[in-house]
Amino acid sequence: MSDVVFIDDFADALLSASTLKEKCFAPERIVLRKHTPLRTKIHLPNRPPELRFTSKNTCFPQHFSSPQARGKAFHFFANHELLAIELMALNLLRFPQAPDRFKRGLLHIIKEEQEHLKLYVEGAEKLGVALGSLPVNRFFWDMLSDCTSSYEFIVGMGLTFEQANLDFSLKYMHLFRQEGDHQSADILEQVYEDEIRHVKHALHWFHQWKNPDLSDWDNHQQTLRYPLTPARAKGDYFCTQARQKCGFTEDYVSKLKAYRHSKGRRPSLYWFNIGHEFDLQHNGSKLPKAVKMRETWFAPLMMLLCKENDLVMVDQHLPVQQLLKLSELGFPLPEFITPKDLTAAKHRKINRFHPWGWSYRSKELLQKLGERITHTPHILELNQQRKLASKALCAQLLQEFLNKHPLPQCHTANTAGRVCSTWSEIVQAFRDFQIQGWSEMMMKANLSSAGRGNVILSNLKDPKIQSWAKRQFKNGPVVVEPRFTNGIDCSAQLWIEQDSYSFKGLSFFKTTPKGDYLGHLIKSANILPKGIQRPLYENDALKKLCSWIGPRMSQAGYTGPLGIDMLLYEHKEQLFWRPIIELNPRYTMGMFALSLKKYIAATGVLTFLTQEGLQKHQQPPTIKQQSNKIQILDGMIALTDTVHPVVACLLVGQTALDFLDHS
């Protein structure tokens, strides 16, 4: 072929080439001319036989101490460069109306991509990996071969795949240098420097062609076609400096760094429907304003239970800077998604659906998601779920357990709560417990959570108590039991399967005298009273409780998280254990507390602070880092948006101890 060729002939030659040498053809001069746009779809570029796409997969190496592993990495990179060359050639053929300056810039990039290709091929062979010895994928081609404009192409190629290569080239350059392979690292350093110019070219034309009414970030997001998302525009080693050199705005860089979206793996969906007890009781009636506000404010907490890039449903997104701070502290971030966006994304498949608890609204959402859910959960009818969440069942199970296991560290079964459906039954229960020696009782609404349905009963003639009971009877019975003081609350977290259960951990938490939730203690052994946990382990007490209650929940048809709230308390100078205070067939704050243990290196508290409390305990976190693992030593970390009246926070170290001293 002549050393002077027309642009369309050059592009066509690259797509039809059947040898690596032809793919790297670089004439001295390429002449621009207006040619007829390519109308027919090119399903696949022609390639040397050893580089044709196959359905076979090979895993990218995770460790690079061996030359073979580094050679395999270069083989992957070579295919990416070849795909870029072919896609740029296709773009030149399909959109001849693009500005000449744009096309000349693209031709220069093709030349540099050809150089990268040759460097990778030579580097792989020196490391013992021959070109074509591994299968190659066509992902880039599938994503970008049907772009409808040069603008869409540069957003997909330059602002997405090539931008990600800023991170990848730097990451592997450092890794290869660590292995002493400076020759291979030098190749990656050259690629990195060239990629900055390539991304600059794309960004320049992006600014010429984008919608001026939208931000750079919104233009990028909205131009990509699913399954391509901005998640493909970065690597796990995120280089802010490289993007600054390219000319990206600070706002764009921050949003990209905080952005999360699954790449191939089907995400699971998590939803903080904390109003699920109300929902169970009222069959899907509109939530009270206070409950709905708590759902909105604290929805991001479900990120503590999920994996990176899973979905967490929220009404409002967390601020970008707060997300970046959480990421810097080692928290794996999910993709936060609004109900509106979830409904609109009908193409997205979801692995599993994990609501806080199963009730009318969560079951309704599951039905709306329909076939989008890969693994349909096993859920009970709502009346069965209602029974499992009831305080009446707690009282029954406590009595049965104490009858079967009359442990010396437990009061007898006749202290179990009484289920009352009339005021006279409440009076009788109160008097029976008084005869046993208890002076105050606790009345519990049949369906409630976190102590919000509890009332202290000390005077039967109190009209407020009678009015409260009358209101509760409209929704079902109430439970009356002795009120235990001088106690420490704890909870056991289980996971129930259809034919088994597993113990997830034990946590301690603080409540008000009425039983309202204040916060969970994390890594708290050093601040608990000495010997307080002894009743849990004497006579295998906790083990007996879990092995007794786990199978019963399975037999009842329930699967999923289960929290068992318990109490350790003093009575007549003796330490006792109340095995069941509440049974929660749903996620609990205890699950959140257990998930937070791995992030802290000192005592912690998961709690909710008002704006006044937020200011009082405001303390930037201090950390230690060992072997890429970050642990928090001290400080306050806001886990939900700090603009709300109440904020979920993690307090660590002295900050946590100061909070406990004043609560």
C-alpha cells in the first residue's frame, strides 16, 4: 500500500487487516476527504486467527511476582489497544462529517495506540506469553461499535475506557516496579503519559458537542448507553492528579470518584423500611410522618450490610464529599438509587432483595420488581410474619424455653409476660407479678420496635395508662411483664435458613428506662461491668437458646435475619439473664453494629445524634493503616446526611467514651 492514503482507505485497511503487521500499518501521510458514510453494520473486525474473539474466558492475574503473570496482563492490554484502534477506524468510516481537527486528532491517537500495541506484544513475548496464547474478549466492541455519533463515541471511548486507563496504567506500573520489572513498568508509564493526551482530546470535543444546559457529569452519565456506565471510567486505583492534568473539573472528578455501579455482577437491593412493624399492623396504610422521616433520614445505613456496588434504595442521595470521606475510611460504598430511578431502570437485573423487614410494602415492591429478581426470596404470608414479630409470641417462647431449660441464672417461667386482651386481664397480671415480688411492670404493644410501644405500669388507677391500653386493644393484645432495672441490654444475631441457622454475633446496646433505643456498643468488652457476660455462657445458656429458637423459626417457615434481644440484670444482689426480651424477624441495629467492628480499633458506639449532639461530639476521625487495611482509632463519622435533624453516627475511642459518660 502507498505511503500516502486517503483517510477512509486507511480506516478500512485497519478493520479488514488479517495480520498484526497490517493492524499496525502507519502511512507517512493520510489525506482527508469527504467520503460516503459507512451504512452497513460491521459485526466484527477482521483479525489474525489467533486474536479472533471467543466465548472462552481467562482470569486476569491477581499477583505479578511471576513473569508469566505480567505477560498475561500485557496480553490483556494488547487486546484493549487493538480494540481501540479498530473502533477508532470504524468511527472515521461512519462519521466523515466530523470536523477535520477532530479526525486528525483521532488519527494521531491511532498511531500512538499502534505503538502501545507493539510494546505490549513485545513485552508479553519477553515475559514468555505469545500473542494469541490466551482468549480475547470483545467487550469494548460490543459497547461502542454501534455509536450514533462521534460525540457518543468519544464519551464512550475517550471519557470512559481511556480515562479508566489512566488508573490502570499507573496501578500496574507501580505493581510491576515493586516486582523489579522496570522495563515493563516503563512501557506502562509511557502509556499513562500518552493516555493523558488522548483523554484531553476527548474532553476538548466533549465540551464542543455536549448539551450546554447540563453539567459535564450529567452529560457523561446520560450519553452512555446501558450497560456502559461511568463506573467503567475509573479503576480501583483512582488518580485525581491525572484527571486534573486532562482538564476535568473538580466537581466532575469528585462525582466520578464517589460513583458506584456494578460492572457485570448482578447487585442485590437493600431497603431500610424501618416502618415495617407499623406496616404489618396496619396492612399497608400510609406511614405516620415521624416514621416516614426516619426511613428517609436513615435509609443509607443499609450500606453497612451490603457489598461494594450493591443497590441501596434512598429518597435522597448522600452528599458527594461525605461519600468520599466514607470511602477513604475503608467503607465499601453501594450505588444509592431512588425509587423513581429503580422503576425506570427496567433493564437492570437484581440478584436478591433485602428489605429491613417483610411487610405489606416490601412484599408489594418485590411484586413490582417481578422477574428482575434473580433469586426470589421465600417469604411468609403477612399474618404469619405478623405473628412472628409479635410480643405475644415472645412471651410464649420465653415461657416454653424456661420450662425446657430451668437455668439457675434465669427467673422461672412464671415471670414470662402475660398476653392480655382486656383491662381486667392487665389488672390480674399486674397483681400476680406483685405477689411474686415485682413492684413495677412493663406493658408492651403487640407490634412495635425499639421500645416505642412500651409503657411503665406502676399505678393501675393512672387514667393515661388506661387510655393507652384502650388504644392498643384496637390493634390486638398487649403483653404485661415484670420491669427489670439495673440491666444491660444485649442481642444475639442469627441467620435463619430453611433447614438450618447460623450464629452471627453478640452485641450490647443502651436503652432509656422505658426501653427506647439509644445506641449499640461495639468492641465494648473493656467497658462492660466485670463478669456481666457470665450468665450467657454458664451451662451453655446462649448456645441452648440459639439452638432451641433457630430451628423453631425455620419450622415456622421464616428465613433471613433474626435478632434476639436479651437482658442481663441484677436482682437481690444476684446476676440474672432474661433470654428473650424481643424477637425481631428482620434486620436489626445489632447487625449494623456487628458489621462496623472491622472498621474500628477501639470501643465504638453506633447512635443517633441531634444537631446539638452532632456539634458536641464533632471530632475528625484519626486512623491507623496496616497492609492496606484502615482502622479508626478515634472520632465521629456521620453515616447519614448531616443536614437532617437526627443523624446516625459512629463514635470511636475517646469520643465514644465521652458520649457514654454523658448519656
